[in-house]
Amino acid sequence: MGQQDTVATSLAGAVSEAVSASLAPVDAELARRYPGDPGTRQPVHTVYVPGEAFAPDTLRGWGAAALAALDEHAPDAAAFAAVLGLPEELAAPVHDRVRAKLEREPVEDLRIDFEDGYGGRSDAEEDEHAARAALLVSEAYAHGTAAPYMGIRMKCMEAPVRDRGIRTLDVFLTGLMQTGGLPEGLVLTLPKVTYPEQVSAFVRLLEAFEKAHGLDAGRIGFEIQIETSQAILAADGTAAVARMIDAAEGRATGLHYGTFDYSACLGVSAAYQASDHPAADHAKAVMQVAAAGTGVRVSDGSTNVLPIGPTPKVHDAWRLHYGLTRRALARAYYQGWDMHPGHLPTRYAAVFAFYREGCEQAAARLAAYANQAGGDVMDEPATAKALSSYLLRGIDCGALDTAEVARLTGLTRADLDGFAAPRRGDLTP
């Protein structure tokens, strides 16, 4: 065909216009409900510390305790690799990066707990602890000693503890406003959510606080903790967790699976309550599907097997935690809970091994895609998004270096960000 030739068509332009007009509400709904990943860093874990125990040296203390555990129970790279079954080529890189991480940034996300981990306290005590938590969090951010993300877990919205939870939230947020304002890394966790209406009520609380302090609407987001069967399957047979995301009106940042409350809710015996139980897999799969495309991240739960005691017992607990973390990563649960400093070495070992062992292959595939070079795998835009997201997660947590990834891919951080967050239409092959 010459440049002036045209192909034959049968439909008038008005037909396309009419179709587009009819789908305009759907286009708007897709954009509202499924904006895609926010492109921000997701921490690899959340550490819970009881409200009365939180102190200025908590973060340093966790790092020091984790390093001491390594020194005592796996004093060098070979010993650590032998415990976890790491291949020889990963032994030194993983061990060295774990130690560096524990020295530099031992905790990525800290939640000061005023719920199950806090226990019963008088109102005066809880007020004092909530106010102190706000002061210490503000000071940590001001002095550059904070974790990237910090906040509180308040009590839930059920009637027996609702007023206390609201007051603790108010004391904490007000304290932050009085000592420098809300930090960028602020995260709130709403536990034991059973009905979407509880999420809506929490949104109204945050709206009222924002108005009282002249904050931008929607400034304060929060995580929803999934700990009850009703949060997964409502009485009418619908997936309640999907309705909870909608009820959050764009404020939900995460869905956190509560291993032990959820297991107990289903009648799972204590000895079998674990994040790899079939009931846990079902709940997290529903959470994952409900959250996909919404910008809400999913987090796995924790293990309650602590790496303490004699070395053989610590090694058993480390292997368990490492295995559960690797299992979660393979299932695209990139975050979990850590309940003890002794869990930090295996959290980071699992995460770093996961990204380092697949780095070269992911980089080669992404480079081939970016350069349209072909290869033995025909990747599509959606796969390029997954490949770049994988590399970005590795960089953010310290498993990979920016320069290392740039050398392997020929791409800048901005290039990776562009592949990781394409426009919706760009994902169509």
C-alpha cells in the first residue's frame, strides 16, 4: 500500500464514540478502584513492640540482640549458610549483607502495640504510654534514628474496647501534631476488623482528626488486620475483605494476616496454627485477589516459635522461620511480622537470598525486553512490570545495589520505576 491508500472499515466513527460513551462510567470506576501499586517502598516486615516497652533505644536494641544471636549461634558465613542450607555462592554475600543491615537498619517497620501485645492497663497508664510513644516517634524522626515506617496498633472497633482504642489513637496523633506533625512514615493498624462498617467508622474518625488540625483530606492512611473468618467470607457469602478496601475510601495501605487469631477463629488446634496451614493459605489468597490492582499491599503473619535457648533449638527455629519466609515470598507476600530480635537474621537472610539468587536472570530478561532483543522467553509488558518490581524490591531492602542492577540491565532507577508502574493500557500485549 502507498501512503495515500486506506484500509477498508465497516463501522462509522459514531459507533466507536457510542461505545466509549457507554463505557465511560466503567473507565472511571476502574481508575478509582484499581489505581495500581503506589510505587512506594514496601517494608519486608513489621515488628511489634508492646506500648509500655517501647523506648528510645528499641530499634538499636533489636539490632544489637540480633547481631549477638548471630555471633553466638552462627559466627561466620559458612556456619550461617549451613544452618539455612544456602548455596556456597550465596553464603558470604547474604551473611555480609545481613550483618550490615542489622547494623544500619535492623527494623524497617515498627508498630507500637496497644492491642493483644499490650495487655490490660489502666486508662491513665495507656494515656501515658500513648503520649510517650508519640514523643519518642517524633524525636526519632527528628534525629534521623527512626525506622522507615512507624506507628501504632490501636484496639479494635468492637464495643467493649472501642472507646479506649479511639482515645489512644487521639492521644497518639495529637501528640505527634504537638511535636512536629505527622511523619511521612506514619502507619496505623486497625485490628480484628469484622465488618466493612467498622472500616467506614474508622475513616470518619480520621476525617474528623484531619479537619480538627487543618490537614489535607486523606492524609492519614491505615492497615486493615484480617484476623476473623467474617473478614474473609461475610454472612451473605461475599468476600468481606474486598468491601473493606472499598469502605476505606482510598485510605487502606495494607491487609495484614493475623496468623493466630484467624486460626483460632476457625478452630485450628494450637499446635497447627501456622502461616502455612491450608486455612491460612485460603485466607491470604482471598486477601491477595481482593487487593490486586487496588494499591493495597498484603502482608503475611508471624511465627510464634522463638529462636531462643541452646544453639540446636535456635537453629531449628531459624530454619522454620527462614522456610516460612521463603514460602511467603514465592507466593508474592513480600512482608511479614517478626516478633523477636532473633527472627531478624533469618528474615533478612531469606529476603536477600530470594533477590540475589534471581537477580541475574531477572535483569537479563528485563534488559532483553527493554532492548527488544528477544531471547528464549517471550516476555510481555505485565512480565516486564513484575521483573522490574522484583529488582526494585531487592534494591529497597538492601539485597541488591542500584549500581549492580544498572550494570546488569543497562537501566536507571527511573527506567525501572517506569516499567514497574505502566499505564493500564500499556499492559495489553
